[in-house]
Amino acid sequence: MATRSVVNIRARWLTVVGAAVLVGGLVPQTARAHFILNNPTSASNQDALGSPQKAYPCGLDAATPGTPTGKVTTYTAGQTINLSITETIYHPGHYRVAIAQNAASLPADPVVTPETSPNNTPCGSVPIATNPTLPILADGILKHTSAFSPTTQTVSVKLPDGFTCNNCTLQVIQWMYNHGLNNPGGCFYHHCATVNIVAGTNSDGGTTPAEDMTTTPSADAATDGGTVPEGCSCELGRGHTRSAGAAGALSILIALGLFRRRVAMRS
């Protein structure tokens, strides 16, 4: 009788382990963030991975309201600034920089064209403004098809001559090729900084006048997405997932604990 009980317990154990491995391998894990805005200082506090950053236009929404840093960075009209980001989780793609008087006036995320072949991904390609005008300052920058080394990257971005503003919003977005759709955010991650841009001095010694911020971006003449070979293991509607092996191993450990507990109770 004791032997039959042990056999029954082992059979149940194998059933539990099989189910745990299957569930652990199939259930997607929580999505994670992708980049940190280092300079200028982000308008909201960021965690070690850069969260919050999903929702348009600045990564914040009702579910992730964020905590303001209260930091304001001051530049001079026409200045070339050093934009710095740290990509915490690699994805092929590029970055875009825009500026507006406030977050509500920032340009919309680029229109995404899904890709049916070879990757069948909703994040197939996006247009790039090769000659950007306000509100876009730079587009297609830091374009990459492999992980950054080092992960922190700095790129020069020139502010328009004669452009001034007070407490305006500088936005940095990350476009990701072959990525599951973020909810919210789609194929993009977003960060913003609060900046002042004061009048500078031109070559004649005079001050430069303020420019109108409502100009329309130039027509897009390039795209990013279709020629990027790398993909990732993501799920539609999710961000990154942990590997099935790691999830399965964790499930086995949990099931093993339950099995030992049952054996102890029958002893």
C-alpha cells in the first residue's frame, strides 16, 4: 500500500512538473524599459532601466504618473548640445529629438508600417526626417543594429539659431524595429526634459531674435526598419520576455517544494 502511495505521488509530481514547465515557458513576463535620458536631465525621475517611458509624449500616463525632478536645463539659441542616453535593453532602431513649448505641442510619433516578411512584426519601419525642421531637431540619430558599446552614448544636436523658449519640452523618443507593441507607446519609448533656451549672440555682436515654434517638419526621405536584420524575443502587446528556460526552471523549483511537502505530510 505504501509503495502504491509513493507511485501515485510520483505520478502527480510528474504531472505538476510538466504543467509548470509548460506554463512557465508560455506565459509572457512583465515588459521592461529600454533607455535612460542622462542629459539634459529628465523631467521625471527614472529607475535603473529608465521607467516610466512608454506613453506618448513623455512616458507618463495615469497608470505611471512619475515623480517630477524639478530640473530645468538652460541652453543658448544656436548652441550645439550634447545629448546623452543609456540604452538599458538593446533593440535595433534609432532616436529622434523634438522640442515644443509644452508636451501637448510635441509632434506625433512617426507613422509605423508593419512588416509581413520576413519577421511579421507590427514594428516594421518608420520614416526619418533627413532634413528636419521645428519641432523636430534631429531624426534617425544613434541608428544601430547591434547593442551599444558602451551602453551610454552621446550625440551632438544643434539648436536652431534665434530659437528661444521658456520652460519648453525637449523630447527624446526611441524607435524599435521588430518589437512587440507596447501598451501604451506602440513601437516607441519616450522621455522629456524641461529646458530654457535664451537668446545668444550672433557674429555681428547683436542678439538673435526668437523663432516661431509652429513650423512644420520637412518631408521624410528615409526609413528605418526593413533592412535591420536583428530581432528580439518579444510578444505582441508586450515588451521583452524572460526566457522560457528560466521561467520553466523557476516553476520546477516551486513544484518540487509542493511535492516534498506532500511526501512529508504522508510520512
